[in-house]
Amino acid sequence: MNQEKRFSLITGWIVFAIAMVVYFFSAERTGSLWDCGEFVLGAYKLQVVHPPGAPLFLLIGRLFTWVADMLSNDKANIAFAVNLMSGACTALAAALVAWTTIIFARLSLVGRDESMNREQTLVACGAGLAAGLATAFCTSIWFSAVEGEVYAMSTMFTTLTVWAAARWYGMEDTPEADKWIIFAIYAAGLSIGVHLLSLLVFPAMGLLYYFKKYNDLKNNPLDSA
């Protein structure tokens, strides 16, 4: 593993760790007063929630409630476990934002063909750290990160889709790289079992595809004007 990739990974996991610790201590200890109780109970008993439903959220939530049921007889911990699931998803979303930022920072500094030196790597990772923590602690994200609702997991899938598309865009145009654009579409498809937010990424993916395949900025004649 080269220096650039190692620093990038460390930055993302630092963002994840900081966010997860804060979410753990600020998560609701029981159910919140709106749809959260419905989703917690739906995950615990694998019941049907309000349309259009969230089957993937309920299946993953069931795993968290199963662990909570094994570790404690206090039913309040069932809700806390689902709330922690939202925290884990949001912490991962913040890490993905950090990694996505580093990808675009690398493209702006050296492009696809070159590797960053140590100073450039630190600058890119600093940008990723700032972007990841800003994502983790902005009001709307933090609000959803500490309760058992679909929005935290939906945010995670949305950032996963963006990260996979950005990773594809940042790689050389080879058949091997295309697995990442396929994975981005797959992640967006999975997210439909949680929420439809990831579908908003498709216009951005279309632009990335266009700029990489047909109008790469490094080949833009306006650059030399």
C-alpha cells in the first residue's frame, strides 16, 4: 500500500471513529416521538412499516435488535440498538465523504496519471478530514444519526454511490475500472430498499461519465487558450 492510499484510509477511519464516539453518547436511549417507534418495532419483529416500506432497513435493523436482545433484557435497548445502527451508518457516510473529497482533491492537484507527493497528500487528506467532520456534525445529518429512522442509512447509501462513482472517475479509463461504476449503480439499487435518495446521484454520475468518456478536462482545448 503506497503512502497516498494509506493516508487516505487513515483519514476516513479517523472521521468514522470520531463521529461514532459522538453518536454513541448522543444517541436516543429509547424511541423518538414520531416514525422512529414504528421503524424500531418493525425491525424488531420484521413487520411491515408505512408505504413504500423499507425492507433492507428492517432486515439490517433486525440484526442489531437481535444482538441487543441477547445482551440485555431491557427492551429500551432494542430501540437504542436501532439508533446506534443509524449512528454507524452516518459515521460511515462521513468517512465516505472524506474519501470522495480526497479523490477530487487528487484530481485537482495532479490529475489521474500522477501520484501526489507528501505535502499534496497531507493537503488532500486535510480537506477530506474537514469535509468528513463537517458532514458528520451538520445539524440535519446529526439529527438523523441518533434516531431509528431510514434517513441515516439512506445517507450512507447515497454517499457510497457518490464515492464509487468518484473512484471510477478518478481511475484510468480501463475495463478494470468499470467495476466501480457498476458497483455505484448496484449500491443505488440496494438503497431503494431503504429510501429513494440515492437516485438523485444519477444525474451527477451521468456528468462524470460524459466528462471522462467524451470531454475529459485534460484534453479540453480551452485549457491551452
